[in-house]
Amino acid sequence: MNNHEIDYKIHGDDMQFVEVELDPRETVVAEAGALMMMEDEIDMETIFGDGSGSSSGGIMGKLMGAGKRMLTGESLFMTTFTNNGSGKKHVSFASPYPGKIIPMDLSEHNGKIICQKDAFLAAAKGVSVGIEFQRKLGTGFFGGEGFIMQKLEGDGMTFIHAGGTIIEKKLQPGEVLRVDTGCLVAMTHDVGYNIEMVKGVKTALFGGEGLFFATLRGPGTVWVQSLPFSRLASRVFAAAPQTPGGGSRDEGSIAGGLFNMLGGK
């Protein structure tokens, strides 16, 4: 095994976090800002890239790997957590918004998973975090989330997160599934995928959905989320009408009512 073999436990229901158990000298790698808590004798270190050791070419290889991470909107740096004590220690990572954490053993998926660009949370040291380009650049530039996706490679445990409820669908050879580009979380590398434009101008403009969807063709396994963060954020923003002063009307009316109750003019 090239990856560190880590044990874990997932806590919670809709606001989950994963607790990773590290044996002495074991290391887990996580996205910057994912840490929730850790026990004593666990050393935290910021590293350039993903720490997998898969990049070749010295500093140029590391720079190319970091540049690929920038394309996915992630930080140039990641954080490692190493147990430097004599016994088992625990470190926990939390998902950044309501949803589920999906544990995946890459050795059970032929060593590679393709996932949404912001889905990666943490992994055993040795897992390589790269990018997977959509094959047709023309549709990719207009397809939003469907253009650039992350690829996780290795033979160890990795944890990804997604919003709402997660469903795992196993596609038979030739079976086709069409998914909103934002709802696609992850898929095995043998799934064929493309981005297609919604047919019909009226449907695209007035149907309330996006202009593009992902077409997935089996065989393989696909993970789909019910509530993409982008959809949640847009609804929250739409429900908070802004006033010229920067606050919402409701805030102003509440503040005004309190002011009147206290005897203000």
C-alpha cells in the first residue's frame, strides 16, 4: 500500500464531521480550513500541493501541481496532520455546509475517483489530488461545474462532502443518466460523461433550470447530491432583499419598531 491506512468514524446526520484515528507516524491530508479539532501530539504542517509525492520534476512538478489546484478554485496549500505520539490519536474534519460526508476506499474503485471541484475534504497521505478536464472544451466553458473536476488517485481512504441527501447509482453498460451539473458529486473513472445544452429555447429560458446538464453513461457508479451549495446560496440571497443602505427591509422595519417602542421619534 502506498497510502497510509487510516481508521475513521463519521458523526452526525445533516451537519457531519469525520473523526480520523491515526496510529503513530500516520498522516492525513486535508483542505485548508477543514480542521475541527485534534488531540495532543498531533503535528500540523502546511504543505505545497497535496503531499502525495506523485509530482516529478522537482520544483517545476510541484508548481504545475499547485497550478492545477488553482484551476479548481482550491488553495495552493494543503495541511497534513501527523501523529507523533506513542499511542492512537484522533483528528476531526468538518464539512463546510449542511450535507453528507462520503468515505471512499480508492482501492475498491480501481484507484481513481472523479469528483466535483470543491468536494474533497481529507484523505490518507499518499492520495493524489489533481484535475480532470472535460473532454470537449467548447461545452466545458459554458457548463459551469461540469468543466473542471477533481480526480483523486491512490489506494487509500478519501473523504468527500456534498449537500443535502446523497444517492449512489450504479449504471449498467450503456445506461444513461442526465444530471444537473451542480448535482453531480462524483463518479468512477469508467463512467463516460459529457455536458449537453438543454434542448428548446423556451425550456432553457423559462424552465427554471440551468442551460446545461451532465450526461453520464455506464457502466460505473455515480454519486448525486440533492442540494448543491450554489443552489442553496442563490436561494438565501434571493430571500434577503437589499435596501440602498445595505441591509434588508425586514431588518430596517424591526429596528424601526424597536426604536418606536423605546420612545424614539
